[in-house]
Amino acid sequence: MHADRYESDGSRLQKKIEGNADTFQLLRRDLFGEAYYYRLVTNSYSMSATVPRSQRYMRLFAYLPLALRPESKNALLLCYGVGVTADAFTRDASLERLDIVDTSREVFELADTYVGPGYSNPLRDPRVKAFVQDARFFLQAARQQYDVITGEPPPLKVLETVNLYTEQFFSLVYDRLTNGGIVSFWLPLYQLSPAEAKSILRGIPQCLSRRGRLRYERSGMDYGGI
């Protein structure tokens, strides 16, 4: 698996990991001799990056629900990526617990590789606990309830990711919410047809209305947040 097509901007391969199921390649782009951003390529697909414009919306998945519910004490992050959202959560001093779930142990192993202004490995925060597990199985088995749950799965067209956008999955998410809890979730509208987007959006209010907690928001131009 090659990441050559992502090196046209001057990025260079920093690290490569051959996992049990996937190949992970981390690319680094420098500016004035310092790390400017990193790109995580999984099986030759650019899965996530610390590009400044991408960090803006990734951090909002933590900052927005915490701003709307400042009394939140714990949070659950589904899918770690490059750790930007996790880093945003750890910047809230009042948060007591952050659980992170990802199917790939390798993304956690890469966490110490990133460097940059104001960045520290969120996995080193004593409030953080990482779980290598499928998000659906974790939600089914977990007894803990969370004030905030956020998810940033891979794009829907990636194999099996669609399982994280079903009415059944969102039902599992809301079963793990505390009373008054908030969910923020990545919905890449720009990658979907209108029919596909409407199909997903219909499943969310259906599952919420059965629990008497119908509230969702849509935002974004090149991304969608719920």
C-alpha cells in the first residue's frame, strides 16, 4: 500500500505500521523546519489529518457539546483518528473521565508521534482510558452512561462503516446517554447523495422520539455535524 499520491504537497512518510487487518502510514508536512500537519493514511486512503482547517471542526465535536452542557463530567469518543477531538476534550479541566474506543490498536500506538504547538498526547492524561473494540460491541456491553458522546467514524463508503450510521446504532448511543446528555456525530454530507443523507437523518429522529429526547442539529459546508 502506497501513500505517494499524498506526498505532492511536500509531505514525507514518518512511520508505517502493518497491522493485523490494515496498513497505517503517517505522513508529516513541515513548514519552516517544524511540523505543520500530519496525515493518517489507512490502506492508501487519507483517513484523517491535523491540517488546521480540519482541526477546526474536529475540535468542535468536543467544544460545542461541552459549551452547551458545561456541567458534563464524562465523555465517550468513538474512533480516535489523529487524536484532535480527544485533545480538545482533555482541555476541559472540569471533565473527570474520557473513554475512547477504536477498532485499531495502531492509531493509539501512533499517538506519541504527533508534535506541534500546544499539543500533548491525550492518552497520557490520567482521565483518559482507551479501548480497542468495535463501537457497537462496546455500547452493548458498557454499563457506564455518558454526559457527552461523540463519534468520528471513517467515511461511509469505507467497508462496514455504514454499520455506525444505522437507526439501531444510534439507539445504542442514546441508551448510553445520561439524562440531558448530548451527542455530536460526524456526517459527511459532501460524500453522500441526497437520498443517502435523508435515509440516515430519518433514522436519528425516529430513535430519539421513542425516548422523548428529540433534538438534533445539522451544520457545515464541507462536513456535517449532528
